[in-house]
Amino acid sequence: MKDKPASRIQDYLVFGEFGGVNPSITDSSTFTFMSAEKMAEIFQQEIEGCYLYSRHMNPMNKFLSDALALLENTESAHVTASGMGAISTTLLQICQQGDEIVSSRTIYGGTFALMKNFFPRLGINTKFVNILDSDEVEAAITPNTKVIYCETMSNPMLELADIPALKEIALRHDCKLVVDNTFTPMLISPKNLGADIVVHSLTKFINGASDAVGGAVCADHDFIASLKDVNSGAIMLLGPTLDSLRAASILKNLRTLHVRMNQHSKNASFIARQLERIGIKVVYPGLRSHPQHQLMRRFLNPGFGWGGMVTIDVQSDEIANKLLPLMQNNLVGYFAVSLGFYKTLFSSPSHSTSSEIPEDMQHEIGMSGSLIRFSFGLDFEIGRTFERLVECLAEVGLVNEDSLMKAHQIADNMN
Ligand SMILES: *Cc1c(COP(=O)(O)O)cnc(C)c1O
């Protein structure tokens, strides 16, 4: 029987000194040696179980990296100090001056800004395309293209990339397919669908506590080794090293990711369905109305649902600006960027995490100030959360008395 990502992580055993059930944190930046030859040897090539200096690797970062490789079913992985640290080093490892990237135009604002504004300084240019249109993707590729880049589920539009189709294009043109799986850990395994390299912001669902920033690159042995090469590795030389104390806490949180993803999905799915029923314009991949609903069904690892992310369109910037603090005051959750927290988080991407994307392009992809993105939390009584949310929607005039009554009934019936 093929084992599943949650089970692979469950069976990943690392013990602490004295038989601790959690690995001991090695709180050292440098490590002692008994022989000069050994030090020289390890400087040139990593040896399993031997450590030299913590930027290269340290025990806790190795444990977390190995667990993430199991999550994504890749040969290897390496953790970084942030998601951007993982994305920037991955792209810089592959691309040199004169190379090109073909990227989805609906991606995290920071990644967009990196490609649009920063990489051109290094002679690396990016063409942004509608990733759902295979012909457009292929037409953008030139002999200089080295990378096709996308997010499994895009931020914030929640579109699903057809990873197997992109893999075929990448193969035809000898490009690497790099996929950001931050929105769908556990749910979808991009490597199994054809991604060469999977990147993550651990800051979001994987850590789930909104207390740490981290990232990871999951790929084959050769690519991870190239990132860590002392002479030419982007991670080694640019130095986005995750602190080992943080790695320890992220690893412990990773152990409950499957339970959390399931609960995030249940709650998001409930709210999305109910909102759709009362006539709110809602986007959730688990809804039949989502254009890639069937595509995502093909990709899903069973048992974790359709994810915790939902967007709604509230018709105008003014309503959005009223609604965001209102929902916070009415205890729906927190008006904050980021996602994957145990509390519900909501924000207006157009004015925050996607503000790097110019207005005309936002318009093209269907994003505007009236779009609100939710990351639904682990709420125990989601009917109660729904009721509170509808109270806010009623206050700004988006739903009528009738819908408000229905929401009260739904919440009552669930109690
Ligand atoms: C947050 C995020 C990132 C960046 O991660 P950081 O940990 O903040 O550096 C990249 N991609 C996606 C999809 C994100 O949501």
C-alpha cells in the first residue's frame, strides 16, 4: 500500500538525548572536530550525521527538512528563514543573467515583486501569463526560459494550476517546474503531479501558530545539494538560515498538520456553502461553482478536504473597508494578513499582500479592493462564526433580514 503524507510524517522518528520523544535542540552555531582531515572533508561534502557550522546545516534544521521531504514526497528538502528565502534562492540557483522565467500572474505579491522589480537588476526577466491557459504559457517560452513558476492554489484568487499539463510543457522546453504549495500542504502533493521543485512558506498552515517565519525548498538530492554548495549554492551564500529553536517548534506543529488541515477545510467549506446559499459572491475550490473544482478533485490527497481559504466579493472598496474592522469587533477573527492560523484571519489582498501587483494587472486577473480573503481557523462552533459573519454582512447592507434570520436558525440548529 502506498503510504500517505500524514502517515509518512507520523512514522518519521527522531528522539532526543536520554530518549526524549522530541529531538533535542542543538543550540550551537559551530561544532567541534577531532581531526583536521575530517573537517576538510566535511567542508567539501555533507556527511550524514556530521555538522560543521549551522548555516550549512544543523541537527534540528535537518530533522525539519527531512520531515518536509516526507510531506512532499521529494528525495530531499532544505528549510530557510522565510518563504521568500526559499523562493528567491531557488530561482537564483536555476537562473543566470539572460535567463527568463514564465510565471503565473496570480501569485503572492512578494514573489511577483521579486520577479517584476528585483530580478531584472540581475538580467533575469519574467513573463507573467494566465497559468490556466496552456497555449499562453507555451507561447511565452523562449530558448532562454529556465523556469515555469506557479502556485498550486493561487494567492489570492484561489485558482488551481494544472500541474500535469505544465509539466508536459516544461519537459518539452527543458524548463524546471517550480510550484509554491503554501496554500495546500497535505491536500495536494505537487511533486507527484509533476513539479520538479516545491517551495513553501512554513509561516502559514505548516506552522499554524502565527508565531514564526520560515520556508522550505523540497526537491531531489542534486538540486538541494546545489543550493548548499559552499562555492556556488544560493542558500549557502545568501544565507537565509532558519534558527534551530524555531525549527524545533515548527517541527512539533508539523506533527498536527493533517488534523488542522481537515478542520480548516471543514470550517471553510461550511462557511463557503452557507454564504453561497444566501447570495454572497464566494470563491472556494470545494464549491461546484469553482471553475477548477473537478481539476482539484483529481489532485486531492483524500482526508484533508478542500483547504481553508475562501474569498468573497463585497461589491466595493468602501464596504470592504467597513467590513474588515467590523468583523474583527464582532469576533469573527482577526483583521490581519497571513493565513493558516488557528484563529480566522481576513484582509483585503488588493490593499496589502497583493498591493505589489499594479492596478491594471489586478483588474485583468479579477482582483479589486472589494475582494476579501479569509483563512478560516479551527473554530469549534463554526455555526456561531457564520452567524457573527452574517451579522456584519447585514450591517453593511450585503444581506437582508431574511438571510440574517436563516443564519440565526443555522447557528441554533448546530448547538
Ligand atoms: C506568505 C507567502 C509567501 C512568502 O512567505 P514568507 O514566509 O512570508 O516569506 C510565499 N508564497 C505564498 C503563497 C505565501 O502566502
